[in-house]
Amino acid sequence: MLHSNLRDCEAWRDIGLPLSTTSNEACKTYDALLTQWIRSKNIPSFGGIEGCRSKLQAADPDFVMGHVIMNGLDLLGTGRSVLIDKQLDSAVKKMVRLSKARDITERERLHVKALDLFGKGSLPKACEVWEDILLYHPTDILAMKLLFESYFFLGKSTELRDSVARVLHHWTPQIPLYGYLQGMYSFALVETNFFDRGEKIAKEALASAPSEIWSMHSLTHVHYMRADADGGIAFMKQTEDKWKDCVMSSVHNYWHWALFHIEKGEYEAALTIFDTHIAKSCHKSGSVLQMVDTSSLLYQLQMEGINVDDRWKELSTVAKNQAEDPGVIYGDVYTLISLVAAKETETADKFMTSLQEIARSPGDNYQHLLAQRLSLPLCQAIREFADGNYSRTVDLLHPIRYQFHGIGGSKPQVDLFNLLLIHAALKSDRKCHQKLARCLLVERDTLRPNSPMTERLIRKATALHDIN
């Protein structure tokens, strides 16, 4: 449920999460901003996300947790980086300075430490600090949100699930945003293949919070993992009014909707969703998170044999902007996909050179450490596939297929690279790769039986390899 009484200084103290400010307005605005971020939605009665940011700064410019939540939004909610965004870098440094100058709680100090580590690329260390916060403050929903998003971007699904499980029993339905925590747990269960239990908890959460975004997302994933495209399409239609205004997740939900149509071979329906709901938003925002969905959808359509050249050209402006800030694998591979598909060869070359430089001197940046063993082979495979070097693509992808989760994101997102390996193996002129393609399709059919896409690919393998 949506709590109408925003919490002031005393209310935050009463629940054991004191905020170091004397401004009740700052505390209430912090609560409003937190609620909207968790719900992925602008709430007009609260003033909207951007409105709350302005109000929060005005209420108490030195409110440390105000700086934490705003920097958290920028770092995790938009994909911005302190390495290239000087304004964000300055904001994070100001937050750290304030934390040292102000008399704040140990919990607040740990929040600053974790976010500073995240900004520097030390994601696993940041997660350790958020875990420390939750050990003693299990109802700190901001720590849970930041930890959950970080594990998601790290591709650590087991940690994603267990982090919520450890705190959930400390919550009651009376605590604001309880339904959203249930939704997060449901999603994590589905990511770790507990489909039935995840589905049950998602439906329980939606009973008390009908617009809970993680539960709806979780049920969408259940349909995807079961190859239930018809059920998925029906579910998206049924729930669209509840999530279409969610500023941070509506594009991703439309991406899921389009994937169900691709599963069925309904390419025009997928393109209509892309043109109407995905492309325009991506071009407007320039967000790396939206570019991931946009690039992924076009790439799947292209692998299915659909000509989307004009749409790649339109996306290239966003991709070229993202290419200026390599080093985060979750965005890097999709940036390169877009550049290669749009035939932006010069920018793609520079991007690859930057990745190689990062791989040579990664420092303590976890994402940079991934460059040598994961980012570079993936990106090189994308280029080889575009050039028609299918055998080389397989040679690059097959040894790292069980590391694809390290890209970050969910199983449906990572599945793009499983499909890339299958398509490359199907087209390879080497018999061993063709055999591999057929084995991968058998494996896929076992995990997701009755998939129309898998059935199409099996027929394609039979035709290409002249098998009875």
C-alpha cells in the first residue's frame, strides 16, 4: 500500500533508522523520493522524482542521506559514471566531504562509504558494506534497494535472492513498501529457477500492492522461462495500465512484451511495440539502461532475419554517446552491438581500443577487471559475427558461455548471448560447430519445452545441415 503519512524526524527515529537532520521537511521529502524510486514511478501528490530532488536540496542542503539517495539514483538508476560525468563526480565527492564534517550515525556513514565504492567501480566491496548495514538495520529499504540493484548488475542471482531472504522475516505488512520487498524476493526466486514459489509470492504481493513493479516483472519472467508467449502477451495487456507510467521500467516491460511476439514469430507486432514505446523513449533519454533494451530487441530481430538497418542508424547517436564511457560490461556489449550494426566502424574501433586499454590497467575497478576475460571476447565475437566469421564467433563465445551471467542483468537479457552462440554455430562451416548448435538446441528445448523459437531453430538446423 502507499503510505500517505510521510515520515518526519521523529518517525524515522522511532523505527530505528534516524536521519541526521533537524528538518522535518527534509525527512518527509526523503521518504517521498525513496517511495517513488522503489515504486519506479512519479507520484504527483509527492511532487514527482525530480520535484522531490529539488525540494530535498532546499530543505537541508547538508543532509547527508539526501545526498546519498540522489547520488544513488544517478549511479544506479541512470547508469551515469563518475569517470566521465564531472558533475556527478563532484556530487559524490561533496557527499563524502559532508559525511566527514557532519555528526552522523554509523549507518549513514556506511551508506556514504558504499556509494563511494560503487562510484569507483568496486561493486563487490560496496555490496559488502550494504550487507553490513542490513545485518543491523534489516528494514533499511534504501540499503536493500542499492544492494539488490548492484547484485542484479553483477549477475549474482543467488546473492540477489539470499540478500532479501535474510531481511524479509524482520518485516511486517504494516511497514511501508513491504509488498515491494516481497516483489523483489519473488523476482530473485524466479532468477534462481524457483518459478512456482516466485509466482506464489508475486501474487501474494500483488494482492496487497496491485501496482508492485517487481512482482509484475517476476510473473513476466515466469512466462518467459516457461516459453508461454501467449500467457505473457495476455499478462502484459492485462497489467499495462499499472506499469506504463513507471518511468524507470516501462521501456523494459515493453521490451518483454515484444520478446513474446518474437518468440511466436510475430515480428511486425514486435516492431510496432519497438517503434511506439521503446525507440522514442530511448532516443529522448539517451539512457544506457534503455539502450540495452533497444539494442537487444533489434539484435534478436536481426538474428531472426528481419531487416532493421534503418532503426540501427537511428540508435547510433545514443550508442556513440555511450561509447565515450566504456568500462561497464552491462552497457559495453550493447553499445558495441549498436555501433557494429549501424556500421559505425570508426567509433567501434575506438571503443575496442579503449576496452583493450582498460583491460591492460584495470586497477581495483571490478568492471575493468572483467574486460580481459569477458568484455573483450564478447565484443570481438560480436564483430566477427557481423563480418560473417561464424566459426571464429563460436571459438570466442563457447569457452565463456557459462560466464555470460557476468554481463549482468536478468536471464532473459543474458539469453541474447546464448542465441548469438547458437546462430553462429548454425552458420559455421565447421562440422563440430554444427553438431554443437544441434546439441545446444536440444539443451534449450529441455529447459524451455514447447518454445516456438526453439522449434524454428531446430527446423533451420535440419535444413542447413541436411539432416533427416
